[in-house]
Amino acid sequence: MAKLTTDELIEAFKELSLIELSEFVKKFEEVFEVTAAAPVAVAAAPAAGGAAGGDAEVEEKDSFDVVLEAAGDKKIQVIKEVRALTSLGLGEAKAVVDGAPSTVLEGANKETAEKAKAQLEEAGATVTLK
């Protein structure tokens, strides 16, 4: 068997489906006892995104902003919750509450965002997740 050049290997990989490529990577990792997780994820992401096309909007969000719309009548409780959620000082937390609508958390995962929303609403605030 003749040795393939790098370019020939790349051309061969271009012919594979994503499933075939994934199976190849698994086998490669087993044979050479290595992990190619990061490069594969980077290489597969554009292909998967391109294949999904319009379906991308249907996927559930995994990153949320917790936005304080209004403090309500228990402003001090809301300030305490903002401090607990963000590690802001008293002055900064008060400024966030006074400046409503304002973002309390950015890029939080769904569980964290829903928990923060519940805590703030329990304190009397009006909150939305974006």
C-alpha cells in the first residue's frame, strides 16, 4: 500500500459524512491512544451548523440574560438578592436596582437563570429572561 500525502488524506476526509468522520476519529483515538476532542469539535461545528440551517432557530437557548424590569415595593429585599446573585457591593447592587430595567446576569445557563428569576421574584421584583 502506497503512503498517502497529507493532501490526499484531506481529500479522502472531504468525501466522508459527519458520521463516518466521527467513527474514524473514535477509531483513531483508540489505535493511537490520543484524544482529538477539541479539534474535532471545532471542525465539526461549522459543518453541523451549515447542515442544520433553518433548524438552528428551533433549538432551545442555552444562554440567558436575567433582566430586572422593576424592583417592586420591597426594594431592599431585591437589592439583597442582586448582591447574593452577583457578588456586587451594596452601592453597585443598589444602582442596578435603581436603574431598572437592567441586566443582573448575562450569559447564564438555563438552570441558573431560572433560579435567579425565582429568587428575585420572591423578593418582589419583576424579572424577564432573554
